[in-house]
Amino acid sequence: MVTSPTAVHLGAPPQLGGRRWVALVVICMAALLLSVDLTVLQLAIPSLIKDLHPTSSQTLWIADVYGLTLSGLLVTMGSFGDRIGRKKLLLAGSFSFAAASVLCAYADSPGWLIFGRALLGVAGATVYPTTLSIIRNIFTDPKERTTAVGIWAAMISGGMAIGPVIGGPLLNNFWWGSVFLINVPIMVLLFSVAVVVVPESRSPLPGRIDPVSVVLSIVGIVGIVYAIQESVHDGFTDKRVLAAAVIGVVALLVFGLKQVRMEHPLIDVKLFRNMAFSGAVAANTFALFAFIGTTLLLSQYFQLVHQWSPLKSGLAMLPPAGAAILIAPVIGMLVPKIGRAKLSCFGLAVGAGAMVFYSTLEVETSYGIVIIPIILQGIGAVSTFTVTSDTIVNSAPKERSGAAAALATTAAELGGALGMAVLGTILNNRYQHTLTLPEGTPASIAAAANDSLGGALEATAAAPGQLASAIVDAADDAFMRGLHSAVLLNVVILGAVAIAALITLRHAPASYPEDYEEEFPGLSEYLAHHPEEAAALNVSGAVKGADGTTAVPAPTAHRTDVRTDADTQRGS
């Protein structure tokens, strides 16, 4: 029996019941939409160029500014959520995302569209880490939480594949702004439901936000992401790319040194002393490097080599999204049985196997064969991301779950951006160095063909049939050599990361229990049988009682307030 705990102040309602699953649906809707928005614009670029007439520089900013602002603000917004309330930030972000989407849809100049896309990134940064940290706080059962994180990870992975599928029909029937307007009803629905079903939670001892740390984190991450993105066009040795990379690295180093000395850091860099945490972040980053970079290469393979439409290419990439959604709950159930180290190693190894399979593809390989590694990649991705994301948010204290979730999503953004830049560069360089054009190729066509496969296809449109066919065949062969080189690099990376994950995650618990259950074994039972006291508590978390009901534990800062009968008898 446990004596009555004294009054404490925390942050979430004690009982959620089935509402937590409704909340998960809402959270996953938000995560899916943010992921879709990363790719849905790709199909709309030609249409908006005809309408708004942006310069080449403006076109790049229209495409890139969303990802830049999103990645740059993830750390800041994750920490804001811990301090001001995660539900508040989710609601503010969903409302702002809908408003910014309307601004983008009806932008009448490149400048306004760039501004709108930047606002979309800011709003997305408030929602993205908040979704994962809310999952950490509302799913108190470790097995349920891992399953919920797996479903969330599947939505993130699937959204990027769904983007072109959604954008294609819209652009066939409406103007380019329609790809933004689809965000509005979804975010309005999300806002309306979240007000009712998503509980509020925050850190009980938040501390203040340090403006210098905010600036350093933004400058550091934006500098690195910008350098990665621009390296695709200008190469890694370009002065602007090098300057941005140096500024970004220096800013992040200063940021890290500053966080170590702060009482209430924006990001607790000491978390990296935890081998499981560091291993999960590294696996998350390099897995997304391989998987997102390869998805970009496959999109080019379908559109340029097979000459499929963007919509058909998008449909071809749906199977991994479907596989991810179906397998995510299974992965959640397997974590306690197999363990995090083995399961993450399995996911990375399956991904590496998919890359080996990609290295055998040829120009004439049928889709029935290509679909095999695509599905393997989907299984490997969700297996890895479920384990790594769950490990990252559970390795941090619950009151810092927003900051931990921001680290997970920032690692994902950096990994994906780096993968697209590096793998794209490898493919292009290999293409240019191995292309052998037939004799008699006109200089103008040769110049275009030597630039890229897309350039070869455009340049040969007016060439004689036999010569055009020979040039395209040579360009296709060179493209496939580039693709093979890029995916073989992924084999090496994923293999190395799989071994590292097996080592770093081997001591991570298969299931992360609630801290309060272990310290106060009688507290759950007491609160479960005293609902009036459980309801009086205001905390950011809950524990299950003996009869299956959900009760609320005391926070770390107030644990000394909770006294058991045994403590009383000992005179404590």
C-alpha cells in the first residue's frame, strides 16, 4: 500500500484511453503531409516557371527554401515545444502551415512564392519534431510506443513517395497552386481534432531559451544543408559551397561547446555520451543518406531510362511506402523479442541487400524485377527508422523529448540532403567520364549529351533516327554505370553502419520502462485505485496501474514528495 502523494505539478491528463490512438492518427496525418510537401512540388516546377517566369536562381530557391528553413529550425522548435507546450506548438504549426499554403497557392510573383515556401518551412519545423515528442508522452506502454513510432516512421517514408502521385492528377486538372491547396483541408481537420484529442505536455522545469544558441543552431544547420544542396549544382570545391560548409561547421562547434556549459541547454549534447543514443542518431543519418539518395536515382532511372511520366514513376515507387506501412506495427512488436541492436542491423542489412540488387539492373530490366529491391528497401527503411527513432526519443528524459525528437528529425534531414547531393554527384561524374558517343555526333548534341542523360534525350529529338538511337543507347549505358557506382557506395555505408548499430545498440534495453515504475513500484497501484488524486495531478506522462487503468506519476523534480508506507516506517 502507498500513502497519499503530496501535490505536484506536471502536464498531461491522467487518462487518455482510446484517444491516444485517435491522437496518433492526427499526428501521422501531419507527418505524412510534411513529408509529401518535400516532393509534391517537383512536378509543379515546369508549370510555375511558365506562369511566374522565375530566374534560374529563383527557381532553385523555390525548390530548396522549404527544406532549408525546415531543417534549420527543427532544433529550436523542438526545444520550444518542451518549454511552452507541445500541443500549443502543434496547433500553431498546423494553423500556420495552412495559411502559408494559401499564400503559396496564390503567389503572383517568384518572390512571394519563395517567401511562402519559407513560411511553410517554419510551420513545418514546429510540427515535425512535435509529432514525435507527443507520441513519446502519450504512449506510456513501451510496446505500444514502439509500434506508434513505427507507424509514424512509415508515414514519413511513405509521404515522399506519395508526393508525385498526388501532384500528378492535380496538375493534370488544375493549376500549379493546387499542390499547395491540398494542405489546407487536411491541416484544418488536424487542428480541429487535435484540439480535442491531443493532450498538452511540457517540461516541468523548462528553463529559458538562449537566443545565442538559437542563432548558432540555425546558422550551423542551414549552412551545412545549403552547402550540401548547392554542391549538386556547383561541386564541392565551389567557393560559396566551401564558405557555407565552414560557417556551418564552426557555428555547430561553438553551439555544442556552449550547450555543455549551460544549465538549461537547447540540446543536451551530453546525450551523445550514451552509446545507444549516438549509435541511433548515426544509423538514422546514414540510412537516410542511402535510402533517400537512392529514391532520387530511381526516379531518374524510371523517367530518363524507361522514359516514364512523373506520375507513372511515382506510382512505381509506391510499393515501398505500402510495405513500410504494413510492416511498421510488426517491427514494433518484434523489438522486445529480438532487441534493438539485431533489429536495426537487420534493417540496414536488408537495405544493403537491396543496393546490391540495384547494382545488377540494366537498361532493359523489367519493372517486375526492379520491384524486388524497391520492396526490400522499404522493409529495410522502416525496420531501421522505427528502432532508431524510438531509441533516440526514449534515451532522453521525457521532459526533453521535444529536443530529442528534433535531433532525430534533423539527422534525417541532413542525411537525406547529403545522400541526394553525394549520390547524385557520383552518378553525374561517372556518367560524364564513361560516356562514349558514336562517331559523327554533332558538337552541339555532344555538349548536351555529355552534360546529362536528360540533356542527351532533349538534344537528340531533332537528330536522325539511327544516330539519335545510338546516342541514347550510349547515354543510357553511361547512366547505368553511374547508378551502379552510387548504389555500391551505399552497400559499403549500410554494411558499416549495420555493424556499428549491432555494437552501439547492444546494451540498449529492448523496452524502455517508465522511470517512475521502477523507483516507486507502489505508486501505479495507489493512483489506479485513487482516481481523485490521479486526476488532481498535472503531469507530462502516465503509468499503468494493476487493473490496467492509466495513472499519472510524479516528475523527477518532485520524486522526494512521494513517500511509501515503508519509507514512513523507516522514519524517512
